[in-house]
Amino acid sequence: MMPLRKRYIFIPKIRNCHFEHNQTGVSVWNGANVLIQNNTFDYNFNKGIGLNAKSDFDLQSAIIEKNQITNTAMYPVYGIRYDGVYLGHAISVFGKAYTIRQNVIENVSHTGIYLKDDGHHIIENNVVSNVLLLLNDGGAISIGSNGNVIRGNFLFNSWGNTDESNGCGSTNSTPCMHHSAYGMGIGADSKFVDNVIEANVIANNRDMGIRLNAFQNTTVRNNIVYNSDPGIVVQDKNGPSQNNVVEGNIVYALHPDQLTLDLTNDTNHGTFQNNVYGNPYSKITIKRDGIRYSLAHFQDEFANMETNSTAVHVLFPEYTVQQTGTNLIENSYFETDVSGWKPTSKIFHDTTQADMDGGSLRAEYLDTSKDLNVIPNTFS
């Protein structure tokens, strides 16, 4: 179907249509009481839906719901560029107080839903998966405005492409330099206030699950953040993050070095309480001002932070060893003595180390001019 561009005419309802292979499927400008419902958008070159309005325009009840938007801007080098940025968005929102709900978005070159301009949008119960497939640095939802409510969404698999289709990270380096993958669940520009992020499920993002960058008076509440690295990030880049509330979230990592919470600098970012943090391979899951902590250590260090928060105590070994044959080294466990080892004058059986299963070898050697070599006499 040909693209539909609504500017000064009154077309309040767009329902049950299919939009394919257009620059933008539906573009709206200053449309009050717009309803875009139950449409399908596939393989549009730039955007699926573009929402635009003046800051003083009263949208009244503008609702975008129950649409299916797939494969947006997935043709490399198509679309629109300005200052080197490719606008590959499933839904791009400029204006004030749109409601975007119950849409399914899948396969986007850049961002799934981008919230710009005057904000105060309601983004609820959407499913967004597989974004940033061609480009880098964005999210399933990206915040670029104040006062938004983002709740009840499922945000999965933000990739953050870093190969040639994303271009070079710098024009001054040879060979071409690429940034690391910035694929976020909820990404953000900086210096915004009064946003609410609650009851979302955010999983399998190559970069941050939720990012607050120089945000103030923002609430992050009752979200599940899984396998994102880190899970929740509060940054002071481009300004301070202050008076925020992070509470009631479940944040679970999936590999040993993955963080659940990352706070830059040692500033007071706000209130942190009643959260659950887990990593199946490590207790060290929180970082503040570059220092890593377990939750217990963090609570001891900062008495007023993470009150009533808990850690998941189920831990699995990062590595396992399986015996494939007989032990080739005689008396390798040192259970009763150090027989079969030399030099006998320098080594002793030690039963004082509880972590060594009741038996270990202790070497005492005071001559620092030479190395001490402890070896078995024979191999069986």
C-alpha cells in the first residue's frame, strides 16, 4: 500500500491497512484524536510510523495500538541521513502525550520506539525484539524527552551492530574503528526528568538493560532485567543523576563478569531499595565508582543504599572438572602426608587449612636467591 501522510486534513482513524516498501508507512502531523490500529507494516525503508506535532498542539486522545511492525529500515544504505545518522525507527514520536500500546515490533535497523520532543508519552504493553540489527547505540525504547511512562513492555534482543554497515566510529583512524556494541533495552539521551519505567521485562541485550544518563526524578520500579550487561546503569555523563528511585526490581546476570547494577561516580543518585540481584556464578554483581561489590559488601559500605534488597544465593561453579582416568600423580590430594613428593626437607603436610578438604602441602623456603621446585617423585 502507498504511504499515508496526514498533515492538515482530518483523518482520525487508520485501521486494518498494510504498508510495505515505503519510506515511512504512516506519517502524522498535528493530528488530534488520531487512532492507528490493527495495521501491519513491513519492509518500510525509514520508519514504520512517524508521529509529529507542535509542542503547543493538543493531541487530545492520540493512540497507536495493536499494530505489527516488522523489518523496518532493514535495507542497508536506504532511509534518510542527517549528520551521519540513519533514521531506522519502527515508531518515531515527536510531540506531546501520545499513547503507544500493544504493538508488536520486530527486526529494526536502529531503535524500536524513540520518544523525542515534549514527551509525556505513555508506552505500555508493547513487545519489541531484535533491534539495532544494522546500526549501533540505541535501544528497544530510547528516551529523549521528559515525563514519559514506560510500563508493562517486553523488550528483548537489542543487538548493537558494529560491523561495516554501521560505519566507522572515527574518521581519523585507519583501519576503521568500531565502538563496542551499544544495544540497550531502554536507552537514553541525557538530562531528562520525571520518567517512570515500571513493570517491564527486559532481556538478552548486549549492553545495558536500563540506562539513566544524567536523569533526575526518575523512577525505575518492579522491572525484571535479565542477561543485560549491566542490568541497570545510572550515569553522571553530561551531568548529575539525582533524586531517582530504583526499587522492587529483579536483576539477574547470566555470566560471571556481568553486573546487575552499575553506578558511575560516588554521587547520591537517589534511593535504592527492595531490589533482588543475582548472578549464578559470582556474588560480585554491583559496581560503584569503578569498584565492584557483592550486595552484602555494598550494604555494609553504604548504609543508606539498597535497604531491604536481597541477593540470589544459588551459585553454580563457573568451571567443572571431570575425571577421565586414573590419577597419574601419586598422593595428589595430600590427605595424610606428603609422601611421594620432594624436596622432603622443605615441604610439610598441613591440616590447618579448612578450605583444602583437610589436607594441603606447605612449602617453606627462605633462600630467595633460587627457585623452589616441588615435584612428585614419580608418575604412576
